[in-house]
Amino acid sequence: MTSILFECHHLYYLPNFLPIIEEFQQRSGYFLSASIPHIINDLERRHLCEAVESVGIEFIDGDNEATRQAELRSRKFDVVIVGIPGMLEKVVSDNTVAVMVYHGIGLKESYYRDNSPRINIRTVESQERYDELTRRGETNLVLTGYTKIDPLASTDSQKNSQFLETLNLSPERPTLLYAPTFYPSSVEQVLPKLLGLAQEVNVIIKLHGFSWSKRRYRYHSEQAKQISGEGIYLVTREDYNIVPYYSVSDMLLSDISSTLFEYLALDRPIIQTTFYKPRFKHRILKSRLRKRLDLARTEKINFTQHLNHPEELEAVVSETVKNPDSMSEARKKAAERYLYRTDGKASARLVNAIEEHVGGGER
């Protein structure tokens, strides 16, 4: 029996792992476990425990972080899968195959910095990123596509309508999904404008996990709670998975989030804000903010409808509803460029690579 650990540093990493978990479960000979560091708050850790146990995965914990790490090391997992390198070296044994399925594919430079020589396999979601990581000296790469979007390869319109009804939203109206990042974010400017928009379309707000858990960004969720109500559904803190909300929405509104790229799998309209409110130090020292962002990748985005000012939101959404296919060709080309394949088999390609690595004894 091959033992697999999903070391999940945040609850919002789990959607990347769920299709992989399902793929392992469809094959024989695997025992799956999950864990989360104690540095994460108790509520988020409890939500992760509930989420993984609901899909039949063992949850491993400890009285404190030291005992948790000791337990994980003692288990000597054959494979450990992570979303960032984090404390990887503290939980793997010498013979563990370490796999990184990076937690985001957005516009932040950290994508290229987060790595470790201890990682044996790093999944990559596009040929372009594969080539860039290779240029930077990475040799542990496997081109798989993006596991998180595997469920989007097939959607069911009837189930989508039923899901909208459970949210008290009308299946007869267009549905906008607003999914901003935590920083730099469009939240402060956009949220007040959603009340007017909700008179014409369904609005679903899916905030970043940090907008709930991090004190610095918690005002996002507090502000969103104030406007949720008729026509506006705020996805709850414990509802960590955005993928079902992709399926039921007709268009996406975001800023510099990975959602811009993930949503390409559906070939539906994407509206991108060009405004955000940086922190004071970044308004003074703009170069520091630029270093956080992948500006080269940002400049290549040509598949979104721009929202240049919050006051233009209703007009831009109205035009998008009338002409949903206006940028379809650009989106299709972008999906090929940024997502490799959207066939729902990225997880299968990854598990195949893991099996080949383990079977070949390359540890």
C-alpha cells in the first residue's frame, strides 16, 4: 500500500488537491492522508479536517506543531504533495517523493521563487511556464495542466440551475461571479457597486481565504457581509472551493487573481478591473509592489474586458451579457497558452508521473 500525504498549508489550497485525491481513489493500492500546520488558525484547521474526512481521507494532527511534524516524519510517507515548499523538509523522510502542485497560477512573481531542492516533481500548468522555469534552472518539472480545473471539463446545466436555486438566486437571470484576490485588490471600490448591479443580474461573491482569516484583510469580508442579501450571495468562509461557482456563473469579474486564468477553461466572459488601492508604503515605494507582480505576464493578457473605473461596472456587465462571445477566440487561444489542456485529465497525468517516479525508484 503506497502512502500519500497532502500537506495543505491553507484551506484554499484544497481545490487543487481534490481532483488528485479522486484520481488516487479510482486506482488501487493507495492510502491517503492530509494535514495542516498549527501556525494556521484553529477554525481553518477544523474546516480542513471536516473537508478531507468528508471525502474519505485520514486527517493527521498533533497537540502542537512539533508533535504534528514528528508524527508525519514517523509515518515515512511514500509521497508528500504540497502547494508550496513551506515546511516540506520537516515532514518528509529521506525516501519520500516530494511533489509540488503550486496553489496559484496568477500574476504574482512568487510563482517562480517558491521552490526547494527537496521537491522531486513540480507540476506545471502550461508550456510557457514550463519553458520559463526550465530557463531558470528547474529540472524537476512535469507538464500536466492545472488539476484544480479538471471538474470544469464537464458541466451539467440542470445541476447548475438547481445549485443557483439553493443560493436563492434565479436561474433565469445572468450570473456574475466576483472573485478578487486579497492584495492588491479591487474589493473596496467594487463591493459598493454590486448592490445596483444585483437589480439586473445574480451576483456571487467569492473572497480569497485571507479576506476571512488574515486580520489585515478581514475588512473585505466584513464589508461583503453588509451588502449580501437579495440577488447577492456571499460564499461563506468554510466554503473553500470556487470551482462549483465557476460552473454556475455566466461571467467572471476579478483583478489580478489566478481566477482570470482558471476561468478560461469555460470560454465565458472575463471582466478584469484595472484599479486597486495599494497600501500606503506601496503608494510611496511603487517599485516594491511591482516586484510582487509578474508584470511580463500581466502585459500579455488580451482575453479580458477591462473595467477601468468602478462607476462603469453596470455598463460593462450589460454589454457583456449582450455579447458574451465577443472575445471567445481570444479566450480559446489563451486557454491553450495558459492551461495546456482543459480535458479534465491533469490529475491523471500527474498521478501517472508519480507512479512512474515511484516505480522507477528515483527518490
